[in-house]
Amino acid sequence: MTSKLSDNKSNNKKDITKTWLTGQSSCTLVIPKKFALEYGLDKPCHVLLEKVDEGILIKKMEL
């Protein structure tokens, strides 16, 4: 189940989703469809995961 929050200060839309461990070395994260469509992640692609002070930054890679 996904809950929706709104951040009125920065006008960013946020969703809360869940992760779970899959296998020996992976964690699955479900990105809500509206975000996947908006950021071009609706088809299989490569992404870059980067550690930042605020958490994890996910960027779509253009190969």
C-alpha cells in the first residue's frame, strides 16, 4: 500500500513505498508508476545509485 504525502514548502510530490530483500545480495524497490513514467523508467533501463548526505540518489543512465 502506498501513502501519499505533500511537501508544501518545496512543492515536491512524495510517495512512501516499501522495500524488501530479494536473494543474497539484492533489495527490491518499487517506484510508483507515475514517477517511472515521468522520469523515463517505465521500460527496462540502467540506473546509477549514488550515496549522498540526504540518502540515495537514483539517476537514469543514457547508454
